[in-house]
Amino acid sequence: MPKYAKTKDSSGPASSRTSKRVRHVPFARGFKHRDKNARLQALGYGRSQNIPREFSSGSQQQVKSLSSSKNILSFSPYGEFFKPIPHPTNPDDWLAQYDEDGQTYSQFLQENPWLSSRKVKYTNQTFCSKGASLREKYPEGKICILQLGKFDDQNLEFSDLVDYTSRFLCMPVEQLPPLDLDVKEGRVAVVDNPVLRGSSGRSTRIKRTELLCRYSAKTGHLQLRVDSILSKLRTLIPPQALCLIALTTQDLYGDASDLFVAGMAAGLHRVAVFSLCRYNPTITFSTEHWYDIQTVHRPIAELEKSRLMIHRSCKLVVHEILHLLGVDHCVFYDCCMNGSGHLEEDFRQPMHLCPVDLRKLHTLVGFDVCQRYKSLLQFYAKHGLIEEARWVDQRVKYLDSN
């Protein structure tokens, strides 16, 4: 599921609600806010799991008594690092619209296809059924990412997104050769050069694939339809790919009533496409008409624009890849895996994983928790993500000291 819900064009059948802030907004009907015990059970450390009594009590001093098991401390919710998921403040917030059950750690173990003793459908690589983790079961597997179209004027290096994904997931990530987009007169085609892709097929002929799109002659704005991109990606997924993610700066839509969509995934076929178009802090767009979007000259420094783009884009990429790897939206803590109903909610969510989802990723991949944090700290410091660097630094010190 995309990081935030489809945003509807108010001229269509499903009108967008106002984005005006209100103080008190109820959760969606049926949703129950998880208390401390429910969050511990989601971690797999609740009373029903018969874990040590002192861990459930939650005092920091008592948690230290479990330091012989480093993983328990690494996935503990203590130390002032993880906050419960916040209450909605806007009618468009995700949990003001949707009653999500959430996915506990135990449910993740039961449901995740990548941990199954059976090979995931459509994968074309070596499979070791006795492996304990994704990397052991699919030793040749990689996360593949490609650039769809140009990234001009975005203050964003595509290679940085690849680097962050590798550090965050602790998995091999391969950057595939980019695909060009030929855009003119309201028409768009993917230009696929088999030679650049290193295709082993006999044909070296450059292929052009027309994409479905909509174009406004009034404003000159163009949007690509996501399902036509996904169909093309399915023909390009390489044998070593666990999944293939395409990133573009072109605007996207799914249905005629959409204002825009962040993107879409075809989980069964392990392909997805996502747009960074509306993450650009120098654009403005209407909440009513999809075609009303324009660049404005805001007083924002280039370094700040770059920081915002890397912050927003990195968070989107890892969120969506984790969905493809079987991690659902988080309803337990303020977390990178929370659902987002609109961009403002997306932007204010943290980049880190909560204890529940960190434990899921650790089980799925296998890594040293502190080393993962230290690797992320290097990335955050390099790109001026001060708050994220401070949080990770304190987290590492906490784990090391205990």
C-alpha cells in the first residue's frame, strides 16, 4: 500500500476534505489506540509469551538485568526513544480514515512469504528452504532500483537513495541502468535500450513503450498512469531481483478521480513505482485540480532544499520496499512504517523504525543492530540530517552503555 492514501481530485466523485488543522480529531470508527501492554505483546514480549517479569514492568534499571540478551535490549521500547503512535490532528490523517489492525511480530512470522519454506512465486534464483532468513533463503537476491526519467533540478542524487536503502535494510541493493522517458506533446514513451541494460537477449533494438497519461494543455502539466508503468517493469525485472523499484520525478495518478498518487506496487509481481514530484519544497499545487501545479521561487537555500528532498525521498523508498518484503503499516509506535493520509503527515513522521518493525527487519535479514545504527549515523551526518543523527547517536550510546 502506498505511504499515503490516494488523494482525490475534488472535481471527481470523491471530493478531498479540507486540510485545515483541528485540535481534536477522533480515530476512525473501530480503531483502538494500543496501550503499553498491547505494544509489548506486539513486540512478542507480552505476558502471553511468558517473558521475564522484570521486562514487562518497564523500568530502565530492570531492563539492564537482561543485558545478557543483547537483542532483547535492542528491541526494547525503553530509554525514551519510541513514542506511541500519535492521535490524529487532521481529518485526513491516516488513522482518522482507516481502522487498521496492525501486524504484530508474531503475525509477521506466520504471514511473511519470504520466511516460508516454499519459494516465493515468480522468483528466478537459487532457493535454500532451510535458510533462517531472507538472505540465507535467497543468497543471490538483491533489491533492484532504477531511475525512470531525468532527475534534473531536484537537488537529489539518485545514488544517495540507493546508498540509504542499503544501509537501512542491511541488504545488497543494485542500481540498474536508468530508463529514459520521451515526453512531448502530451505523450510519453519509455525508451528501453537493451545494450545499456546489459541484456543477454539476442535483440539489441531500442524499444519504445507508450505509457498512459493525461495532459493539461492549459497548464502544461502531465501525469503518468501507474498501471502502465508497472506493466513495463514486469518485463524488466532481472533474475537476481527480490523486487524492482522504479523512482521518477514525473507526477503519477491511478484513477480519473485522483489528484495524484505517491505510487503503486504490484506485490505479487514484486514491482513498484513511486514519484518524488510532490516532495519538492519549491513547488505548489492545488488541492482541487490535478493539473494545477507549478514551481515557485521560495526563499529556501539549496542545502536546505537538498536536505528536505533526501529526508522525504529516503523515507518513502524504504517504507515501500518494506511493504514488498511483507511488513505492514505500524499502529503501535511513531514509526517510519506509519500510514500517511497526506503529505504533511508524511513529512512529520520519523525516519527510524520502532522496536516492533526493527525486530521484524532483523529477523528477516539478520544484522548487528548497533552497526546498522552507526552506518545510518554516517549517512545522516553527511547529508545534514541533524535531528536524525542526534537520535541515532543517542540510541547507539544507550545500547553500548547497557
